[in-house]
Amino acid sequence: MNTTIDPAARPAAAHILIIDDDQDLLRLLTLRLQAWGFRVSTAASAEQGLARIAIEAPQLVLSDIRLPGKDGLALFDEIRASRPSLPVILLTAHGTIPDAVQAMSRGVYCYLTKPFDSQVLREKIEQALQLSPLPAAGATGTMGALGLDESWREGIIFRSSRMAEVIEDARVVAASDASVLIRGESGTGKEILARAIHRASPRAKAPFVAINCAAIPEPLLESELFGHVRGAFTGAASAHTGLFQSADGGTLLLDEIGDMPLALQVKLLRVLQERAVRPVGATRAEPVDVRVLSATHRDLDATMAQGLFREDLYYRLDVVTLTLPRLDERREDIALLATHFVQQLVKKYAKGIVGIAPEALALLSSAAWPGNVRQLYNVVEQCCALTTAPLITLTQVQRALRVPTLDALSYAEAKQRFERNYLVQLLKLTDGSVADAARIAERNRTEFYRLLQKHELAPEMFRSATGQ
């Protein structure tokens, strides 16, 4: 599958490490890549390359297979062990093609045979960079441009500018105590972003509590949020601590806030105004110190216009809005996310999967994703669960996506395939009886026998053990 990658999808001045002991080729590649706008480092041996990777954290490695001392395959194994998400492209002479093919089965992104076409090289580099995370400006390891630990956004995988803007806004607002409304379609990662805001906030050491307002019936939701005293209602045999109290000092996420019943919206507004909560059946309120984050996939403006959501509550919750893009609005993140999920799932399924074939990644990157990131994870998990090979293949992804396989066949090839499948189905239907099959096909037996010989089909292959 030929896929053109938009150069705008990669960060400016992506950092590429070239490893080759041929100084002339090293200079030529350096000049070419720099002319294409990449930042380039070089090394003349695998050992030098590993040292540069440890110090500079490149986003792609371009290495010869034949290197002095440790060869390119051994180099790749070490890179895979320490930096599993770092894509590697191998350069090979014709004599080392078997080694390159073996490397592909172990997770190398691709190999190029010398001499290689410049346009092909550039396309492969652009495609491979889709697998490499976008580092924070000036980042080294897990530290960002201002020396801040980036572990607060652990689990949020991206390289797109759309997501970078959201994450930067989240980092800034996390430092305050402002209420945040997170908007986004189902499966875009609203709760993951809420947890990241909590981790980046001064409340990080206190509890983070989440509740899905759409998943709990109205009579129970009030008790879950605010708690109840013993005897407050039938079945209340003991007191129950509500989630506001459980989150005291920390953060409470009200997920799917747009589905909260109107009666509870009034009580929630009172809690936010008074910063105190009164359990069901209690005679007095108890103070709470909770930062409230909320999330919804609904259009709250339309919901308010329908009278289903209180405007005064909306303005309490929507001090700052963060909107997560759909997955099809951040396609440059798809290959990176899929590769990250594979690395997670190989531990769950205890399989030796090393990656996803390039043509399979291309299909993932171009597919429709109505279920967003959650759907992508499910597709990758299905592939991991069913694969028996080191690489997830295009066919496996097609099956997981329920995409019909369309082979580029000539008319003659398509006709032959149909003809053979038709004969097989007829013989199965008639239990190998040529007379019956010929009658259904409206062909004489002589012609039918000729068709069977053409496709090397023997009638007895289709006769049951009890047949003639």
C-alpha cells in the first residue's frame, strides 16, 4: 500500500541519527537530510551510535547493517531493549538482504537496498517518524523545556500540534484551582486528560475520584455523590460517605455531566457555591475542599436551549474549556498510538510481538475511527490476541476493522478465482456428484469435467465417508 505522509505531520527539524562507517555516504546522507529540513547527528560505529542515542534522544535511526565490531542487527537489538518506540531503518547491500528481512521480522521499520532512490528514502523517513513521539521543546529524557517532569501526562501519546495545544493548556490550568470542562466525543480520552490535570496540580498527592453520571440511576446518584446517613431511606442500614467527601483535598471528575438529572443539578450547584455537602438524610452540611473537573460528549449549549441543563451550573463548571480532537483530526498520532498499545499488550498476552507491518500501519492511519482512541485500542488488542507472528499484518488489521480485502486482480485472474470458488461450492453442495453439479450449473458433464481438470479439482475430494 502506497501512502503519502504529509510533511506537516512531523515536527520541524526532526532529529535523525545516521550510523555508517562509509564516510562518503555519511556526508552525502547528512547533506541530503539537512536539505530536507531534518536535524542530523552521525556515528561511524554501533558503539558511537548507542552513545549518541543515550545523550541526544533522536527520533529516528538510519543505520547500515554492516558495521565494524557490532553489526546493525545487534545494534537494533540494543535499541529495541532500551528505546522500543524508536524507529530504525536499515541500509543494506544486496548480499545482506536475508539479514534485513530477518530484521524486519524482529521489528525494524524497513530496509532500503543500496543504491536507493532519494524519494523512496524520504517517504520511508516521513512514514517512520509517525512512530516517534514529539518531544517537548528542549526536552531531555522526561524533562520538558522548563525542567518540569513530564510524567504528569503519562499515557497521553501524541505528536500532533492539535494535541500539543490541548496538553499545554492543561498543564497551565492544572496549576490553578479553576473548574475545567473537558469536551470530546466518546473514546477520545477525557478521563485520561482529567487524571493528567490532577497529577500536574498542587492536589496531586490527594485523591482523584471519578464518577460517570450517566451510568448510575438517579436515586443512587445523589447518595453516591453526597453520601447518606443511616436510616435516610429504606435499605440505608449504615452511613455512606459520598464521593465529594472521599475526594476531599483532591479532585472529583464528573464524567458525562450532560446526563445529570435536573434535580441533582440544583443540589450540585449548591455544593459548588457553598463548598459544603449535606448527605441525604442529614440535618447539616459538612465543608469539603474539592476541585471539580467535568467532562461531556454532549453539546451543552444545545442541552441548555432544550431546558435540560442549568445555565448557572454550566458557568460554574465551564471556567476553562479543553476540547479533545477526534482521532481522525489527529491522524499523525495513530501509528504512534498503535505502536504504544502493542508494547502494552505484549505483556498482557505474553507474546513476542515486535510491531506492526508498515502497510498495516498505513491502513490504521487512513481508517475511519468513530470510536476514536478506544476503538483503536480494541482493534490493536484483537490483532495482538490472534496473531502468532512477530509482526501484526495488513490482513489481521483488515479483519479487525472488518475491511473487505480487495486484491488488484486482472479480469482473467478474477474470473479464474470466481470460477474455482464456484466449482468448489457446487461440489460441496452435491457431495462430489459431478452429474448433479453439472445440472445445477447448466453445463454438460464433459464440459464440467474439463473445468474440474483445469482447476485440478477431483470430485472424490468432496465425497463424504458414507458417499459413493
